[in-house]
Amino acid sequence: MSISMYLVLIILGCFILTWVIRVSPFAFLSKVEFPKSVIKWLQYVPVCLFTALIVEGMLNQEGHSGFTFNYESIFVAIPTLMIALISRSLTISVIAGMFIMAIVRLVF
């Protein structure tokens, strides 16, 4: 088997595995009726994950000594947060944040 065919098979396998991992919970849980308390709790999960990703992006790990601030990310997070509060849309916020980060990296 050639190296290119081997790489195609690896990429295809990764695609299938990722798809199964992400789609199977929806398929299995779509028929389950959750209690209202669980549904209310699950509504906070996207906000928590989004916040964790943002905060992680604003910190740089400095070896064993701790963390320093990533000022580029903090600078981008401020207008992105304002857009998120105004639009109340995760999609618009993510696209705006990516666009603002691209401009900041282009300029600085």
C-alpha cells in the first residue's frame, strides 16, 4: 500500500470516527425525554464551554511558573463580547471574533 493511500485511509478513518462520536449521541438521545430540571441545566453547558475556550485562549502558559495574559486575545475578546451581548447569537459572535482576530493579526 502506498503512502498516499495510507494517508487517505487514515483521514477517512478519522472522519468516520469523529462523525460517529458527534452524531451518535444525537441519534440515541433524540428519543429520550429528559426532566425539565435536566433540560434547564443543559442550557448552561454551551455558555460554560464557550467561556472556558475563551479564557483558555487569553492565557499563555509560561513553563512551570504560571500563566501570562495573551493581550491580542483580550483585545479581540472585548468587542466580540459586546457583539455577543447585542446579537445573542453564538454563530454571529464566533464569526465576528474570527474576523476581528484576522484584522488584528493583519494589522499588528
